[in-house]
Amino acid sequence: MAQAVSVGEVKARLSSLVNAVAFGGERFIIQSRGRPKAGLVSVEDLRRVEGTRSGRPSKAQRLLALAQADRLRQALAGLKLTNSVEELARIREGRVRDVS
């Protein structure tokens, strides 16, 4: 669980807090006037939160995306897809007739 620290404390102890995060696995919530403003976490935690690794999706993320796309393709295989512009025009014409 993250520990709350004030901005003033961060200013005074930045080096030790960064080391605690980087090597001790600790996390800190930086507060200003008693309100949370930011978090101090390790680079590893940040990457996990962002879900990225060097700006690229992980292999697991790519495989999951491919599996989801395949399921979607299979679900749509039997459907007749329509031109959305034509379909919207047809719906619009029907509503105009109903109002008139």
C-alpha cells in the first residue's frame, strides 16, 4: 500500500524516496495540503500501469488482440453487412414520412 508524503517531505527526501521506490518496491502518494496530487512509483510499475513496453504492445497483448479479432470475424461471418450511409438515409426518410 502506498504511503502518503507531503510535497515538503518529498523536497527534503527525494533521493531516499526514489531509492525506496526503485529498490524497495515502495510507492508514495504525494500530497499537497492534505490532498493527493501525484504518485511516485517504480518504472516497472509505471510500465505495467501503462500496459506498454518500449512503446510496443507485449506479445501477450498482441496475441489477445488477434484472438479477439478472430472471434469477431467468426461472429460476423454469417451476417450481411449493409452500407451504413444508405441505411441511415433509409431510416431518415422513414422518420420524415412519419412526421409528415
